[in-house]
Amino acid sequence: MALSDADVQKQIKHMMAFIEQEANEKAEEIDAKAEEEFNIEKGRLVQTQRLKIMEYYEKKEKQIEQQKKIQMSNLMNQARLKVLKARDDMISEMLNEARQRLGKVAKDPARYPALLDGLMLQGFYQLLESKVTVRCRKQDVQLVQASIQRNLPIYKASVKNSLEVRVDQDNFLPADISGGVEIYNGDGKIKVANTLESRLDLMAQQMMPEIRVALFVEQLLLCETEGSFPDLVNGRVCSASLCQLMWQLWWRQINKAVVTCASLLVVVCVSVNDGMPEPKQRELLMRQEASRQTGGHVTLTAAERQLDARLQRLKQREMSAARFPPSIHFFKAKPLIQKSSVFKLLQQMPKGAALHIHSSALVSVEWLVKNATYRPHCHVCFTWDNSVRFLFSERPPFLRWDCFHWQLLEKLRATTKDLSAFDNRLMQHLTLFTDDPDSEYPDQDAVWQKFENAFIAAAGLVCHAPVLRDYYYKGLEELHQDNIMYLELRSGVSKTYELDGTVHDKIWTLRMFQDVVEKFKADHPDFLGARVIISVHRALSVSEVKDAIRETIQLQRDFPDVVAGFDLVGREDAGRTLWSFREALSLPVDMGVTLPYFFHAGETDDEGTDVDQNLLDALLFNTTRIGHGFALAHHPLAKELSRKHDVAVEVCPISNQVLKLVSDLRNHPAAVLMSEGHPLVISSDDPSLFGTTGLSYDFYQAFVGIGGLKANLATLKELALNSIRYSSLPAHLKDTACAAWQRKWDVFIAENS
């Protein structure tokens, strides 16, 4: 049926309407897409221009900042020079005023004769001659003659030799000097200048570092907090107070000369004219130098001297042997040390306290494997990086990123033919000890990687509550067997877990530690106790360290007899510096509380790096002791400040060698500290990782290697006593500990002399 014209027109209209609709939709789509592309391109152009503008302004800001820094640096340098000049001017002014006041000394009828006695006797001891000539001011002749008569009997009784003294009345000292004497040997070639001016000049020269620190650091801080001298006027130290300080230092030095003249003070000024030095002078210098070393001021009894002579003979024999243990790696030297007669004596010696041991390396790995891993429900996982993980669980542990296959050790051992070899392989994962350390640990990175893995491996065992309780007791037992009577343990006090999955917090763990220590003291009445230095890893963030410090402050309040203080541990070269944690470390002061710090610092051989500054930063934060301090010998100011403020260095010889800071312990920087009598204690750091127990191995390396032939029984005695003196114990408990140690020492001497 054909369509009518009307129908055709109708369909055409429909088609046209459809086409028009599609065209409109397409046009709208094109418009939308064009709008979208336009907006995208516009945004891109805007962003590009924005980035260019930001880059331009950032560059300008950097330029401005750089210019500011340059200007600030120039201003600071100018200010620094002005400060240095002002300080030098102050010191010069102080010295001049002190010189002007010297005249009052000779006019004091009470002080001046006593001062002359000290200066006179000191000069006699310094010269050790049979004939001497004394020169003085004309007005002092009678005082000098009286002083000679008083001191000649003292000198003769002391040195067992006669002395002829002549007062030179033909050549008096200038009348304008303040007083004192000059003493010459028989031929006049050697002079001891003991005039008041010469002593003041010598004191100023030798005590200049102390004067500078006292004036420009410590005393300014004291002034801010206590209002003590020197007085501040508009931020400037008053010259009167400077002179007062100089005067006090001068009198302290003079009084020291009067009291200790028999010990031949080095501050005497000796000038040699010409000719060959006399043997007596050489002998005197050698005695003076020996008196400065660790133990140099310790007086030995007759029995102690007898044992000392024996020790020196044994040491000389070992030092002349073909293989000298301190000169080779400890892992190779250990069998030689175990055969050493010196080492066997050191094992018997009461060593006082162990002040630097980490909790995860407290107990021998043999006990961990033979005891802990043989307990029921102990699972092991051998990881992809050739390490192990342990976990106690009634059920198979969940898989985790580093452990895809847990095995029950009881079943694994049941299928193992050689249990001894299997256990030895487990031990190798928990220690650094190896027969070939040089090839296995070619550099510090390699040995530290194994070091960290061993700590992680042991954690699964020692964090199990029943194991940890026995672990603590066993650790105290091993120390006690090595004649150690007190421990300060660095520990993170990790949360501990039970077999059923129960997790205990740090309060529970510290209470358990306290219970174990009390039980051990009851079982061993000669053991004095143990405390914990809370330690966290230096890889943590500043906020995490802040939280740790707040937590430690609270734990110290809850356990004042257990928590000693706080430390940051871990490899210094790979971790954050102490200065980067300054906000966190300042928290105790901001909170108005006291939290002792026991910082690891200077465990590095990278001189001049940011890490190398940890020593100074540790002292700035008032550290109680310095852990390791290997780099201290390269920091004269840090060394000076630590000695002035009596901050002991915890020397760990074997640790420093194994971790590749030094290969031959005769070259250990502590040799310098020991020769200067710097405050030192000996400790073992991580004994189980190094294949040791207690402190005897480290004492051997320090005594034979670091100390060399100069170290003697007096050195050992002072090192042992230092471990008590520099502990965190309160003063009355230190007295108790020293008395208990002395009783043990007397028995040791009686049995071996």
C-alpha cells in the first residue's frame, strides 16, 4: 500500500527532527569536550606559569637567605673576634690586678711563713741535690733562714740524704718583687723559680683552660641560676669578680703546693742552662709522668707491691711472646688469653661493677640455646636473609613478612641426627664469634649487619616472660662468678609475652627484674644489686624519643631504686645525632625533673662528621658517663670538660675491636686517656655476642694491651674502684660498696701475694 503524501511528509519531518536532535547532541558533546580540553589546557598553562613564578620566588628567597647567612656569618665572625678580644682583655686585666695584689701576701704574718715553707721544701724535692743556694729579697733573709731550719729535718727524713743550704746574701732578689725564693743547685745550672710572680705566671699558663671555662662558661651559667660570682653588669663580667676568681685560683694553686710539695708538683718552673741533663732530673720527670696515669696516686701496701711485681713479670713474658693477644683479633686471641697467667689472676680479682652491658647480650649464647630453645612450644623460623627468629606459642605462629615457615624445634630436633652440630648452627645466629672474622666481616657494615640480626634473633627468646626471668638470674650469676658485685644494664625493657599470648607492659617487666635481683641478692649476700638504664634506638623519630623520655621519667618515679637513667643506642654512624634529638632531650629540664643521661657517644672513627660531634653534645646535655668515647682523644675540649666535670668514659676494648674501630688494641685511644689519668671504667658492652662473660677478658685487654707495661696493680685497683665511684648508686650505697669491695680486695691480695 503506497504512502500518501501526508504520511511521507510526516516521516520526513520525523527523520529531520531525529537528525536535528542528534546534531544538537553531537554539538553539545563537541562543546563540552572543547570546554573540557580548554579548561585542561588553561589549567596546565596556569600551573606551568605558577610553577615558574614559584621557582622564581624560591630562587629569590634562597638568594636572600644566602645573603642573610653571609651577612650573619660576617657579623658573627666580627662579634666572635670582639668577644675573644674582650675575653683576652679581661684575663689580662685580671692578671694585672692579681700581680698588684701579690704584695699583700708577703705582709701577711700568718700566711707568708707557711707559704715559704711550702715553696722551700718543694724546691728541695725538685732538685734532690746535696748542696743548694737560696736567693731571696733582702727583707726576707730572716724568714728564709727560719724556714730552712724548719724544713731541713723534714727533707732529710723523707729522702734519707743530707742537704747543705746556703742563703746567698751577696745577690738578693729585686726588692720590687712580691716575695718568694729562687733555689739553685750546687753549680748554679739548675734553677727552681719559686717567686710569687713566677708562680702566678705559671699558674696562669697552666690553668688558662680552667680559667677560661670557669669565667666564660660555667660561672655565667651559675650566675643565671644562682646569682653567684662573677657578677654581671649589663651582661659583662665585673673586673673585681674576675680578680677575685683569679685570686682564688692562685691561692688554691699555692695551697696545693704547700700541702703536696712532697709529691713533686709539676707546676714548678725549672730552667736548665746548658750541659747534659742530670739523671736525677730524668728520674724525677719519669716519676712525675707516672703519677699522672690511672692509678698514679694509689699507694700500694707491701703485699700489693709483691703481687704487682709478679704481675709485671707475667705481663712482660706475654708481651715478648710470638703472638701477643691484644694485637690480633679477639676471636683468634681468645684461646691464648684463656691460657694466660695474667688472665687467670684477673678472673680472681674483684672488679667492682659492670656499668655498660646491653640486656640482649647479657647471657652466654650456649645457655640460650641449651636451655631456652629446649623448652616446650619453642618455634624457629629460618629467614630469607640467613638469620633466625624464635617464638614461643601453643599454636603454630602466624606467618609474617620475614617468616613464611615456622617449625617446632622439638619436632625439628627429633629428625636431626647431629644435635650438637644443629645447636652450634643456632648459636652462630646469636653471636658474632667466628673462626675467620676478617673474611666474614670485611668492613664495619658487614659486622654491624650481623650484630643487629643477632639482637633481633635473641629477642624472641628473651622476651618470653618465663625465659626472661631465668635469663636475668643467669646473667647475674655469670657476673657474680667473674667477681662482679653490681650491674647497670642498658635495656629497652621490651614488653614480654606469655605462652597464651598475654602481653605484659614495662611496669610488669621492671617489677619482675626487681624481684629477680632481690632473690639473687638473698642467694648471694655479697652481691650489691642491679639497676636499669632505659635505652631506645637512635633510629627513632624525635616524637618517639620524646614519648620514650616521658615514659622513662614516669618509670623512674615508680621504680627509683631500679631505673638509673636514659640512653640512645644503636650504631652511631648510621643513626641520628644527639643534637637532632635536642628537643626531646631537653624535656626533663622543661618539665622541671631530673633524668640522668648515660649517652653512647664517640663510638666512631669518622672524624669531623656530624656524628663525631656527639661527644660535645653529650656533655652539653650533662651526660653522667660517656659510653665508649672512642673518639674522645681527638676532641681536646671535650676531653678537658669531661675530666673537669668528672664524667667517666666507659671503655669497652673488645667491642671496639670486633666492631672494627681498632685492630691492634695497643693503638686504642684509651691509651692516651689512661696515661693522663682520665676518669675511666672498663666494661664489656655485649659479652654474649663476642663470646665472653663478665669483665675479665676486657680487663685483660685493657691491662695488657691498652695500658702496656705502664699499667700496674695500682691501675687495676683504681679501675675497679672507679666502677663504683662512677655508678649511679647514691653516695651512702657507694660507701657501702667500696667497703665491701675492699674486703674482697684484701682477700685477693692475701691469696696471691
